[in-house]
Amino acid sequence: MPEVRPADVDVGKLFRNLSEHWYRPSSPVDANFTRLARSVDMMFERLRTSERLAFLSKQFYPEWRNLLETPPPLDQAEEMWRIPDAKDED
């Protein structure tokens, strides 16, 4: 991506685009944000600590290998969609 210099930015266009895509949270979300955030935290804690859910990490975070510049294994596509069955849990 080419470097953008401050002098090249059309400030009016920037704010028009922001106003079209950026809006206040809805009242229900605003009123329940703490409760919702707590639920999301609990879900991710369970995902992080449960051996039975470990297979989901590759599905939730497939981009980590790319971000860390680690080449994905050849069987990554298969692992992305694999759901363990009862014999895998033994």
C-alpha cells in the first residue's frame, strides 16, 4: 500500500466517509455493554482453557500463522473444518 502523506488527505472527504460508516452504539448495546463484554470474556476464557475446545483455535484465529509469517501446514484447510468426534476425545 502506498504511503499516505497528510498533505494528500482530503479532510472533508475523510469526515464524510466516516460519517457514513461510523455511528454511535445503539441504546441497548450501550446499556448492556459491560454484561455483554463479561459474557465474551467468559467465552474466550473457556475457549482458551478447555482441551475439548482446543480444535476451535485454528478456526477462530486462522490468520495468526500469516501474521507471524509462519507458513501454514499443508493440511491446514482440513484442520480448519474438522470437528472432533467421540474417539478423538479419548
